[in-house]
Amino acid sequence: MSDPSSTSADPGRDVSTGELISRVSQQSSQLVRDEIRLAQVETAAKVKHGVMGAAEFGVAGVLALYGLLFVFVTIALALAEAVPGWLASLIVTVLIFAVAGVAALLGKKQMGEVAPVVPERAVEGLKADVETLRGGSEGTKP
């Protein structure tokens, strides 16, 4: 592949303004496409980690739920020694719903603090590209 800065056969010849503008346009388009590709890769990597973490938390949650179910059965059986079985089950059921309500409120609070996924490196790269292009165009003004 040839060097993009030497598209003519004679490296010593002067390049026309139109050709320079064409090169800038092509290179700017390629730069933007590359930055978008970087943003896609960066975002995909973050999302992949998030999905894997959510799946692992899901498995842990299901197993913890089964364990908690047996804890509640044990509590209900222990209470059944002091009060009738239906009352022991009712007490444990109310306790479960109270804990679920607190967990729901805490979860809602946590979800409110979730920030959107932003591909930082790609955004910084685009900002730098824009500044470079602005600085380059200011130097060519008469």
C-alpha cells in the first residue's frame, strides 16, 4: 500500500489546493469511521462485562433464594412449636414480604445511580481530532 501523502508519481511536484482539500476530506472521513469503530469496540467490551456480571449475580441470587427458602421453612417449623402452624406460616410470610419491600426500595435507589455507558477513549479521540482540524484550518486562513 502506498503512502497517502505521496499520491503522485513525482514527489517534488506542487499539489493543488483541490487535491489537498480532497485528501483532507478523505482522511477526515476515515478518521471519523475509525473513531466510531473504536467507540463500538469499547462499548461492546463494557456491555460484555456487564452481562457476564449480571449472569453471575443471577446464579448467586437463585442459589441464595433456595437457601433462604429453607431458612424460612426452618423458622416456620420452629414457630409452630409455640403457636399454631398456620400462624407460624403467616408470621414468616409477613416477614418475607417486609424484607422484599426493603430490598425493592434499595434496588430502586441503586438503579437511579446507574450512569450511561460512554466510550471515553473514543470521545476524547474525537475531541482531539476536532481540535486538530480547527487548529489546522485556522492556520490556512488569509
